[in-house]
Amino acid sequence: MSAYELNRLLFDLKMNAETYNAALADLNAVMQRYDLTAEEQEGLGARDPRKLRQLGAHGMLALYIMRLHPEFRGNIYWTQK
């Protein structure tokens, strides 16, 4: 498992506007930038923080996958660094 790469992608979703915007447009293309297992890619594609946590994602970072859900994008929480 590549928990480091998974956490790195989630951290980049949080801190890097380019990664975030690219993931909004095409998450699969962004995932190819990281050395992820098929299971990690599946969890990211499902945008499921619980699944990501089981795969080794840090609990707080796993929540940042929710930024890609349309109903959560306007939440002020996601703009905080």
C-alpha cells in the first residue's frame, strides 16, 4: 500500500489550488500523478473518506476528498488552511 502517496494527494487537495482545480475537472488524471494502488484509486473515485481512512489516509486529510462533492464546495471549512 502507498499510504504516503494517498496522504500526499489528499494534502495537495487541501493546500494546492492547482491540484484541487485539476481534480474537479478530472480526478482520474490527478490520481495518475501519484503512485496509488487500485484500491486507493477506487476509494478516491468513490470520494469516500471512511474507505480512505481504512487504506491508511490520515483522518483529517481523508475529509478533504469531500471538497470534490458539489454540495460541500461552498462550505467555509474547506477554504481554511
